[in-house]
Amino acid sequence: MAYELGVRLRADLRKTGDFSRVHPLPQSGQDVPDDLDARLVVLGIDHPYSKEPGSAGEVVAKAILESRGNAPRLYRNTVVFLAADKTRLQDLDEAARRYLAWESILAEQETLDLTPHQVKQAETRRQPPMGP
């Protein structure tokens, strides 16, 4: 599931918007350059944010903000972080699992001997729900 989310996130973040650079799922501060360009750092689902002090997202963001590898980060005010909301992560997990299950069914439609109606139904259910 994490792999699927990473693939989709990286593909979607190719559109950088107003940021000169976007860094999806960095492994460490070394992966985020320290220069004058504004950049967005998108943390992975293993580093969600929550209101409680010391959340995984906050800890990783602070580590990246403090240094780039062994050197201190000089241009801290050019880095913006985005992390998944820990309270909504379960919804994302369920949606990703549901998608992968329907994708698997469609990939094996001949083996499963699905009727055209069942294929259409699986294609419809594979689609993400509309709305916020």
C-alpha cells in the first residue's frame, strides 16, 4: 500500500505549482538542498502529523530543517513541509486497499471468469469516491 501511495504521490507532485522544487518522500535532510529557492517537502505516510507534541511528522520536519546532512541548514525559511494528518491516515489506508483489491480483480478478470456486467461493476468500484 505504501508503495502505491508513493508512486501516485510522486506522479502528482511533478506539477510543482508555485514552488521551484518539490521533494516527495525524502529519506533525510541530505535529500533537500539548502538554497534560496522556495521548496515543498512532502513527508511520507510513515511520518504523519498530529496535534500532540513530538509527532513523527514534526520530528522529521525539525531534523530536515536543522541540517542538510552534516552541515547546518542556512536557508530554513525557504522550506515548507506537508505531512499526512494522522487522524485521516486510516481513511487513506482503507481507500488504497480498496483500490488495490479492485485493481487485482480486474487484472485477473479472465481467470475469475467475470461477466461483462461484473467487469463494469469492478471498474466502477475501483474509481475513487468523489468529494473532499
